[in-house]
Amino acid sequence: MRNKFFAIIAVLLVATFVMAACVPAATTTPEPVATEEVQPPAAEPTKAEAPAATEVPAPADEWADVDPSGQQILFWHQHTKDREAALLEIVDEFNTTNEWGITVTAEYQGSYGDIFTKMLPILNTPDVPDLVVAYQNQAATYQLTEGLLDLNSLVNSPKWGISEEDQMDFFPGFWAQDVFPNFDNARLALPPNRSMEVMYYNSDWLKELGYDAPPATPEEFKEMACKASTTPFSKATVEGSIGYELSVDASRFASWTFAFGGDVYDYEGNAFTYNSDAGVAAMTFLKDLFDSGCARQVTEAYGDQTDFGNGSLLFTVGSSSGLPFYAQAASEGANFAWSVAAIPHTTTEPVMNVYGASVSVPRTTPERELAAFLFLKYYTSADVQAKWAKVSQYFPVRASVADKMADYFASDPAYKTAFDMLAYSHFEPPVPGYDFVRDEIEATMAAIVDGGDVVSLLDAVNIKANEILADQLAQIK
Amino acid sequence: MAPTFKVTSIAKKRKAFSLRALQENLTGYAFVAPAVIIILIFGLFPIVYSLYMSLFNWRIRKGDFTGLINYTKIFGDWGGFAIFMGGLGLLGLAYWLWTRASKSNSNPMRALQIGAAVVLIVAGTIMSMGWGKMVAAGDEDFLNSLIITIFYAVGTVPLQLAIGMVFAYLLYQKIRGKEAFRMIYFLPYVTPVVTTAVVFRTIFSSRETSLANIILSWFNAGPLKWLFEPRAMSEVFLGLKLEGIAAGPSLALGTIILFGIWSFFGYNTVIFLAGLGGIPKELYEAAEIDGANGWNAFKNVTIPLLSPVSFYLFLVSFIGTFKAFNHLYVMATPNAQNTVVTASVQIFDVFYAQNNFGYAASQSIVLFLIILGLTVAQNKILGERVFYG
């Protein structure tokens, strides 16, 4: 028996090595990056440019004979609290007013990351929802399996589509953001909202420090931040003070790099450029702030929001979608005047990092796909956008919505200030695998603020990021 | 003709017997069938399917059959792998020699013991060489995650077992409110791990005002970065500048180990308590008559008679630490770099962040085989020492 056992093991081992020898050896040569270029995102979305995405109309309306009547549509989203309540209201209105008897059910499915991890294993199966929120890089990952519907034919459908006039109403940059050159210019989503990275500042404290306006350049930012670190705010509810708190995050990296006149992606060479001069300058600047004792790292979830609210933090950079939460923290904390401004920049005009998840339509049946699109069309219509923007405090994606929000702008000047900066928007790259790259960037930023060498760390992470990109793009068939 | 008749008769008898046996066994098979089906579907099928996936270039969708290429990517160099396994084999030989030598005090056996020690050193050197070759040519991230997993297991299991046993022994004494203590100790185990991990993350944040650093300040000690510290504990506390495996776990991992111990010692306490209940009181009385004090009774009665329970807990805890995920994922900070990325977290990242399903499956199979191998080794080494009364 024992001998038999050892004989079996021996045979298995031999078979293992034979199989190992039969397969091609692992190659260490990086896989080639797909040659098709990712187009740079359109800047200055408020300028009246013709949207690039829908220039080529569909030759025939393949959707003309599809009947969406009576379809049950499932929508996976990440919204909670007031935003979820507002979304459910919008869904209810659609359900009761749409002429086709379509019923949409909106389900909270966790954070963006949770939804992403839930989606991956069920793509191209009957378990997919009909609508799903997705960042551009997540949508690109889904499309590696051709799991999403290219909405171009629906958007341009004479019977069901969005009119040319309405298409022009979308901010061009936002409208173009969901078109993916890597996938033959497929439109993989429609944008219902956007946010922007802004600098939050305590204006009362700035006045106490002797400044009338927020910093416009990195030098001014450092001067004010360092002064605040040694001069606590008079209304602070806790001891201690600091000028700036940095949360290590790839969007923060991108925002500061944009502000230093660079980009994290070369759209012509189709490669990440984390080690660009601007990237190095931005990280060197932040490291200097840490070394000078004028900045520290955010160590707890939303810790910067808490510190900002209790008056111990002068500046922080974060998403404009956090406006209501900062307002609450400030009013319930040290109760001071605050606002938002552009991230201090070396460029002549600010460059603002605008982002936001869009809504994609996973492949199901033509009837369900059409029904899902009809809800999406409703969700992005001007009136619904105005309602959605006011409750969610996201930015609307259509220019005409601004006219419907005059009262809201008056009641929330910080929101208006941020809205006006949409003219300077720029975007992070919409490439598959960006989630993984983000993790690498976070670790690198942490190493930099912990005292690491900026140039060598950025060189190393740039190589890794491009390896990840090459690996992901190699999957496109 | 007679022999023919005999054969036919025996055949008939056998047939009748086997039919009867089948009928009798059928009921038994029917009873075990649901369990077998459940185990096959939810236990064995995922393992077999993972093995199947691991043989393909399976990204978000299934790609080409690639044989063992995913495994080659892990180990990099099959020669290095073979050397490492050879070292492991020598380790086994050293153990065998040592145990043989331990059974006798004669001089030849002493020589055998020395021989075992030599083989042990050679085995260690060979394993180290093989490991170096694998790390150089293979998947450094995954191989390092295995080392971190071992650090985590070795740091967590012995301490949580020891503390669990001591607390169980104390609770077994005649003390007031022991039910309340029992419940309090068990609470960390039943509290959702994600919640407690988030609380721990706040307690052990790198802020000077974090609870852990405030406590340190009471003892005039400077603040530590805890979960944000990628440096090894040997460097943070002892100032040693060691490299690689020799440096040991980072302070960030040490903090997570602390969480692991806190989280699971209560469970061990309860199981040890059940084990203590099974030790006959007469043995303690006999020990007392023989003049044994409390420590002697604990050492010579409690520990040996608890060895089946200890063995069970050791195996389960060890396997658990290799599979641990939730709290490690929650407590990991970017500042800790890759010093807290255990194998299960690494596999998760490869699966979801890199969406490389086939490769993640191959890593899972490797982890599964390591757990299986360690369990068999523990069963062999420790199982022989278990005292069943």
C-alpha cells in the first residue's frame, strides 16, 4: 500500500515536470501596449464645443422595432441617505410617468469598489443588473469582456435617442468622458453627475493669520499652512493646529500634478507619466510641507473633515461632493466661515480634477437594454438633473441646468464657486486597471511623505503602472 | 458435476448476499447522501474548479489553456523550487534522525543527534538557496506574502493559545462572576470583525493623540506609528538593521497580530474550559495528596490532559491564520507598504484589482497545498505528542 502511494506520488511529480516543460516558458518581456491611442479628455467643458462622441450617426435605427414595454429594470448604485432618497424619488416618478410601463428598481449595492467586485464575476451572465454605476476605468474593465452595451446606436436612434440639441446641452468634456477610444469609440455610459477636487479653507482663520484671500500659488499655500501650524485658530474646539492634511490617494496625486502643469498620463504615447517633471515637483512640494511640519497625513477615515470642522486644520483637498459634510462639520464644530477654491497652481489658470461615476448598461436583452436607456435618458434630462444636483450636491452635467439652479447658487456660495471652476476641468485616465494603479500610487505617496526619495519612488511606480496598463490592454481582442 | 453444482450454489449465495448487503447499505447511503452532495458541491467542486481555472489564461473571461504557466510565474524557477523542496525533504530527514536519537541515550544515538543537527543546517541552507532563486525569478509579491502569512501565524497562534489556556484555568477556579468574565472574554470573537478592526485602526493610528500613543505617553515613551509603520519591530524597538526575513514582522503587522490575539483568545478560552471540565477531579486530588502545588498540577495534570484540545485548537487556529482576510484587509494602510499583505489579501488583489482570475486561482491552489502540507506535518509531529488519557 505504502509503495503504491509513493509510486503514485512519483508519477504525479514526473507528470508535473513534464507538463511544466511542455508549456511555453514565462516571458519577462512586457506585453506590448495596445497601439490605439487613448484620446486626451476634453478640457474646458463649459465652452460650447461640438461633442465629439456622436459625430457619426447610426446608419439605420436598429432599435426602431424593439419594444421596451413592461420591462423590469434593476439599477445598482452606491448612493445613501439623502442622495438615495432623492434617487428613489426620481425612480418613482419615472415608474409612474413613463409611457411604456417600465419599472425600475434602484438597489444600494455598497461602495463603488463593492459594486465593481460584485460585477466582475457576473459579467455576461443573466445575473447582471440592467444599470450600474461605474467609473470610467471600471467601465473599461467591464468592456474587456464586452460586458457593456455600446450606447452610441441608442443615443443616436431617431426613435429613442437623445436629440442633437440635448446632446449639445451636455458639458462637452463630461459628454466625451464616457467614449472610449480603446474600444472603437464605444460609448459605455451616460454621465448623471460629476464632482471636482477642490481646496477647502477656513476663511476666518486665514483672516486671523492676516490673509484676505486663499492661496493661489504653492508658495502662498506653504506660507499660510506653516503659519497656521504655529498659530492655532481662536475658535478651535481642540488643541493643536496644522496647515494641511493630505490623504494619500491617486486623485490627490493627479490634482496636485495638474496644478503643477502636468498630467499623470500621456495620451499620445498611451502611457502613465507619474514621474513627469510636474509629478516630481508636486510630490517634492508636498514632502517639503511634511518636512517643515506644516502638513500631516490623514490617518483615519474622513479625519481631515473632522479636524477641519473642529478648527484645527486650515486647508484640505477633497471632492466637491463632500460640501454638505464639510458644512455640517464646520457648523457643528468650531462654527466658522469657510469656502472652497482652486488648488494652488503654478499654471496661469487653475487645472481642476473633475471626476464622477457614470451609469452603464450591461448587456442583457434588447428590450431590457432599451428600457434601461430610457430611464438613463430621463435621469439625465434637464429638469431631473436640476433636482438631482440640488439634493446630491454633485454638479449637473448639462449647461442649461444652471439656469434652473439660480436660487440654489444663492443659498450655497461654496457650491457656486466650485461650479464656476468647471471651466478648468481635466480628468484622470479612463483606462482599465486604473484601480490597481491607484493602490500602487497610494503606497508610493505614503512612502514619499514618510521620507522616501521622490524621484526613485516615482520612477519605480511609473514602471509598475505601465506594466499593469500593458497587461490590461493586452486583453482587448 | 458435483463441483459445478457447488460453484453455482456459492455464486447464488454470493449474489443473494451482495443484493442483501446492497439493500441494507442503501439506507445508509441515503442518509449520508445529502452530506456527501453538499460537500461535493460546496467543498470539493470549488477546489477542483480553481485547479481547472489555474491552468488557463483566465482574465475576466476564460482564455487559452496555458498548462502550468501560472505556477511557473509564481515559482519563477522550477530548479529553485526543486532545491527548496529538497531542503524541505532534508528537514524531514533531520526530524526523523532527531526523534530516533531522542528515544535513546546511548552514544551512537548521540552521534545521530549531531548528524540530525548537521542535516538541519544543510536543509536550512538549501531551502534558503532555493527560496532565493524563486524570489529572484518568480512572483516576489506572492512569495513575500507567504512569509508575511507565516509571521502572522507564528505571532498569533501560540500566544492566543497560551493566553486562552491561562484564562480558562483561572476561570475554572472558584471565583465570583466567572460567567460574566466568560462572556466578556468571548465578546471579541462574536463581535463583527470589520467593526472591531475599524476600532483598532483608530486606537492604533499614528497620531500622537491616538489612544495607544496616549497610553505610551503615560510611561514616558514616544509615540509610535503602529499600523502606519513599515519598519520591522526589531528595528523599531531594538534598533537592529536587519534585512529580509531575518528582520521579522513590521510593527504594522505586529499591531494586526495583537488584534488577532485579542479577537480569538476568548474562543480558545471557552474551548479550553470545556476541555478542563473533562479532566477527572480525582487526578487533582491525587496530585495534591502527592504534594503537588498548583503549578505542578497545572504542568503535570492539566496541560497533558488538555493536549487533545490544544492540538485541535492549534490546527484550527493555524489554518485560520493562513486563511485570515477581513481584519487584515481593513487594517492595512498604504504606509505599511507590503508588510501586512498576507497571501489571502494578495490573492484577493490579483483577483479583483488585476482581474487575473486564472493566476489568482493558481495562487489559491498553492496556498491550499501549503495549508494541507502544514496540517499533515503538524498532525504527524504534534499528533504523536497528544495524550488521550
